[in-house]
Amino acid sequence: MLHNIPHVKAYWITLGESMAQIALSYGADDFDGTVFGERIQHDTGSTAPTGLSEERLRELIRGAGRQPVAE
């Protein structure tokens, strides 16, 4: 369906951790980010964490059945 889109991010700040993991299972290829202190989404009511550690990002990626690239 999206054969003309080469790259899809699963932005965990917008989606939340669980939905971003699901997005990886459906073809997203980037868990996007080592973000700390994010405010834009949170000023609009996001309940996602304001940042995740590198290790937590790896855990979430592995939990989705994927292998983190930068290990």
C-alpha cells in the first residue's frame, strides 16, 4: 500500500510506547528518538514520557521483535 514511501518513523512521543512498538510491527523502520525534555506534545496534553533512555529505547525495540541498529 505504501510502496512509494521509503521510510516511516514510529514517533513514540506522539504515539506512546506501546503504539510505537506496534508501528514497528507494521512496517515503521525508525523508533525516533533519543529526545529529552520534549515540551511541544506535552503542552498539548501528551501523557508519554518527556524522554527515554537509550537502554529503554533498545528494550522497546527488542520487545517489538526488532533488533536495534546502533548497539
